[in-house]
Amino acid sequence: MTIGRRGWPLLLTAAVAGLSVALSGCAAEPERGPEPTFTNPLAHATSAPAAQAPSRVVALGDSLMSGYNLLPEQAWPVLLGARARVALTNLACPGMGFVVQGECGTSYAGLVPAVAALQPQLLIVESSSNDFWEDGDEIRSDTADTVDQLHAAAPDARIVGLSTIWNDDPDVPDDTAVTSDALRDAVQAVGGTFVDVGQPLAGHPEWMQEDDVHPTPRGQRAIEQTVMSALQDAGVLP
């Protein structure tokens, strides 16, 4: 999912200003169409009492989270923030993972200063398929180190880790479990919450862009509804 490069200074400036930004490639004309109807998603999270809505939320992830090739407001974290009525800053960067560097020239660890500046009450972190095919031990080590840094940078934030989302192919790679499990262990080690959101895009090629990697606006909406339901079930959002 690594496509081109963009500058890190622009990302940090937008983050410190508290803007909801999505770092994406050159935006093409977005797909327009009627809103789809979704069935109730299957999300594996422990049910908990409903939470109060946090006032500051930060999302950290890759191109699926940034809404690559779409308008910034079509990215699923922005949709979720609007529906939950919370102030959300989207720090997602295409091509980025816990191990690999993305368009912004860094892995997730490079965004720790931005998280520290924002001091969110809720930090949503997504494990990424960009780390597929990297060494398993390195994935686990870098994920744990980065989550430790995020926790130290924003000690009052509730950290929520999300499992890796693959594309529309029902044949999910084994690497998905490696990246997801690494984030689960790291988040739970700092007292956070891990949520398995399943594969909301599986079996829906019509929700994918021509590259078969990045979701269309319909696919982004599917992810948003799945994540929203999962966070509500886990007591993260009301």
C-alpha cells in the first residue's frame, strides 16, 4: 500500500492544529452513489458498559484509514467521528506500519510527537498489512516499542488497537494474524483494549477501487460501521 511520498512537517503541523486530516495520494474524483445497506457486523470484542464520548480522539493507521484516493471526509475515521460526535484527528499515512515507513517518511513511531501534542482521551491504532512479509519477531518488537512510546506520550489516553483489515478476498493471509496478535499483546500490556473487527470488505469486490487494495466510499462506510459497532460493544464509545 506504499504509494509515493509526502512530507512529515505538513502532517505534524496539521496534527498540532487539531485538524482532522487524512494523508492520502493525489485525490481522484470520488465514487458517488447511493448509501449501501449493511448487515450487523461480526466484531469480536468483550461487551462492556456504555462509555461517555471522549472529547479528543486520534486515529493512527495506514492508507485504509487515511481514505487513500478519496476525499478526506470519506475516510472511515472521519465518518466515525462525525457519527459519534467527537473531535477526531486522523493521523493515518499511506504505506505506513509499525515496521515499514509510509509516504510521510516514518513508521508509526514517528507520529508519537504528534500524539503527545494532541493529548487525546482516546487513541485508535490500526495494525497494518503494510507489515506483511516482515520478520515476525521484528513486527512484535516494533509494535510493542511503539505502543509503549504512545502510552508514555499520552498517559491519560485509552489506547484501542484494531485488528488488520484485508481486502475483499475471503482468503485472508496468515500474516494478518501475526500483525493483529502483535498489536493485541502490545495494547493489552499497557492496559488498553484490543478489538477484532473481522474482515468487513471480504466478499465485496464492488467496494474496492481498481487497484483491489483500497476501498471505495462504500467500502469506507462498511469499515466505519463495523468499527463503530465493535467500539460500542467494547464500551469504548456510547
